[in-house]
Amino acid sequence: MKLRHLDGESLYYAFFHGRRAVVHRQKHLNKINVFPVADGDTGTNLAMTMHSMIEGTSRTGTVASVSRGMADAALSGSRGNSGIIFAQFVRGLSEAVQGKDKLDKKEFTLAARRAVDSAYKALSKPVEGTILTVMRAWVNALDALHEKKTSFVSLFHESLVAARHALHETPKMMKALEKAKVVDAGAEGFVTFLEGVMHFVRSGEKPERINETPIIEETQDTHMLRPDGEILHRYCTEFLLEGKDLSADPVRAALENLGDSTAVAGSGDRLRVHIHTNEPWKAYAACSAIGHITKQKVEDMVRQNQIAHHRRAGIAVVTDSACDLPQEILDRFQIHVIPLNLAFGEKQYLDQLTVKPDQFYRMLEENPDFPKTSQPSVAVFADMYRRLSHHYHSIISIHLSGGLSGTLNSARLAAEQVKEVPIAVIDSKNLSSSLGLMVVTVAEAVASGKRFADVVRLAESLPGRTRILVGVPTLKSYIRGGRISPLKGWIANLLNLKPIISVNAEGKGVLFGKAFSRSKNLEKIVDIVSRLHGKTPVRRYVVGHTADEPAALDFAGKIETAIGMKPEFIASISPVIGAHAGPGSVCVCFMTD
């Protein structure tokens, strides 16, 4: 094939074959992934990014329109550092060819130079010995050769040789690669992409079946570090930032001290952001001051590494973010947590990940919009279950009461889809730390080596033994959220009524009692717990609060005096639960014989 110009269709098919080549090599790329974190996901990230690019683009049109479509689709679907760098490469290429119908060798070379320059700008601290080094070697070869070669075939062949040579040199540029005796995975991914492009330039092959569905290695954990891999920043955080006249520099500056592996791609009305951080909620807050965040994703690399290399049991325990368990307990038992969704107006959050309780309760007081909550999708649960099925022989998934949320239903529908391992989905008929106590009890049984069937029976017996009593200081949030009519709320406030909220046997919220002052409200709860303890001993309990730790500590002391036991911990109630109770609420969650 003598290709003398690249038009829109040729560019599309060239990238189509580049995508196909990367998809075929993704397992190998994952295996050799060492930098920036040895997390085994570079192949998957590049494959997913390129798949989004091809699936979201029309193959017809000018080189300008096709490249613009690929740039937008790649940005929306980009994954990980390598994916964002590649998306920025495509965007730079697109910006360079706007207004053009087709490209000759010189025009393509100039566009490729701008693409590589753009890719370098995606990172706050570009590192040589990576995909960037190979990109630069490739475009330098294009510069040196485009006037000497008569066709794209010879030009691509010679420049590919230069890219391969640069790839083999990457271990000399980075100690981590030299130690592992591998080349850089992102760099090899780009060379693999160029090899696919070369296949099209030589053959001109235009497959009849364009909308093929490649096999993406999405079912494996995307951050499977080596056993000795050190994780300095726990959460791989990604999101799309939308707005007007956006620039990458302010975003990079906002994220500068929050982690590493920071990459920002795009410009104008959309940016794709990636960072490894211990504080995704701070990254979200910093960037939401610049634009509107969508398509957020936060992955726990510590937990993924644990289950890949340091798994402590054969049964996975899954719950949701309404459990209000401290991180130390979640880590001790390797409990897997799926975040619920929370929204203030147009701002969407992942409970406990992109918003923390202290931030949330400030917003609740300041924001005129009352927050909306929603359950995770069936797809989110199914993805979690499939990932866990590669490491565990069974799964027990315990969730927020089905009488209060659709979370349980999403989990059940997902469990019906995933057939690889037995999955037991349990309705806790509880919430907050009463759910958390059930989860810990199940996790302890798993850690002791009990069989799956025995643990399931234990889990199913716990709702009848677990209670929650919440002392609410004001009905303001219940009224704002529509749970109580303004008239009833006005009357209750006039009477200074302080309700005690609980859940019934069906797991639905009920008024359990009331008092006419906050102190009497909490005294009444202590008395209830004390009387129940006298009949059926309390075996464990937890105290929770919504932005009032001093009140929770005082409350815990009174319960300890009454029943002679300390609480296992004092928890900050999650935003999805505390939204309706409002700031200043205090609760006790306890389990009896």
C-alpha cells in the first residue's frame, strides 16, 4: 500500500489497529508494570483508553473532524497515568490538524511534534525512561526522515525502529526498571500501538466489523502490586473536570502537595485528572473550586495489594460506606467497602472518599440545597464481586437496611449476575455502626476459620440482636429533607421536642421515644440501654456522632457507668446517614446475646 496522505478514514483505521495491538498485549504490559507504581494496570489502562477512543469516534470525515472525535473520546475514557498521557497526545495531534482535510508527511510530522509536546505537559513532573521518552525518540525520527522518505510506509518503518531502540534504553534511565529487568510498560505500550499503526500503513486493512468488543482485562484488580511493593499514597483518584477556559496548570498547582503520579490532560471545557493520594476528598475539594467534577473514581490500592499478596482468609467480607467502621478495623479484617453516592445540587460525591464527615456537616449548614443520596449501581457491585472472585472462594456482602435504601437490591441483582463464586447478600436491617458491628462480627468469624455456610447463618441471625438509638437535637434536617412536614416540625420545635430514632424489625426508621431537652433525651437512651442490658446482656457497643465528638465522649462515659463496659470505638456518622439526623446527633449501637 502506497499511502501518500492521511485522510480522516486512514487516521481512524491506523489508530484502530494500534488499539487492537495494545489490547492483545495488555496482559504482558500489566505484568511488566513497574513505574510510577508497580501496580499491574498499565496495559488495562491503555487498552481501556484506546477502546473508548475508537468506540466514541466516527471513521468518516476529515482528518480534523476524526482526530477531534478521537481526542474527546480518549479524554472521556482515559484511565491511569498512561491513559491520560496518551489522551493528551491525541488531543495535541487534533489541535495541530484543525482545518485540514488530510495530511502529507510533513504535516503529519509537525502534528506529531505538537502531540508529543502536549503529552509532556500532561505531567507536573515529566520523567524520562517512560512513554514520553519513546514518544520523543519517535517524533525526532519523523523530523529527521520525513523529507527523505517517499511514503508513509517507509517513514513509519524507520521511525518505529527509533522508538524500539528508545524502548530498550529505558532500563538505563530508571533504577526501578533496571532492578526489575524490564522496559517501561507505558513505553512498550506506545511502541505496541505504533506497531499496530504500522500494520495498517503497510496493509491498508479496513475490517468490516468495526464495532468489535475487545477483551479488556477489567476483571482483575487494577492495582496488583508486587508483594514488596510500597504504597506511599493509598487512593488512585480520577475524575473529569468540566468548565470554561480550563487550563491544566491551575489544577496541577492545586494538587501539588496532595500526592504523586499527577497527570492532567485536556483543555478548554474538559480536563481529565489523575492522582495517587491519601486524601481524595482534598483533591476533590481543590479541583471543584476550579470546575465541575464528573465521572469520579477512587480505588484503594492498599486493599487491592492485600488481597493479591497478603490475603488473610478465603471468604471476602463486603459492606457499604454506611457501616461507619474506622479505617483501622477495615484494614485489620481486610473488609471491602463500596461507597454510596451523595449530591449537593449538581456536585456529586462518593461517601467517605471524596467527602468526609467534617466537610459534609459544614456544607449541610451552609448549602441551601439539601443533599440527595443514592445507592451504588448494580455494575459497581458486580465489578467488585468479579474482582474478588479471583482471590476468594466465597463472598458475604452485608448492607444498609433494605427498608431504608436501594443499596441491598443493587447488591442482590449484582450477585445474580456473578456466578464465579457463592455470594451471600445479607440485609442488616440496620444502619451506621449497628451495621458496622454486624460486619465486624462476621469478619471475626471469617478470621477464625469458620466455614462459609456457618458464617452466613451467623450473619442472618445478627439483625435481631443489633439495635441503634439516635438522639436528635433538632428536626431541622428532617424538615429540609422532607421526612417531616414543616407544620409538624414547627409544632415539635415549639414544644422543644427531642426525638429518639431507631429502626424496627423490618429495618425501617421509627420514633422510639422522645424528651423535651437534649440532656433528657440522652439520659433516656442511657436508661433504655441499661434496662435492656439487665434483661439481655449487651456484648458490644459503639457510640456515634454527627460533628459533635465532645457530646459523644460524654455520652459514652455515661453508658460505661451504667453498664460497666467501654465502647469499642467512637465513630463519626457517615454523611449518607447523618444528612437527615443533622449536626449534633449522638447514637449508640449495640449487640446483645
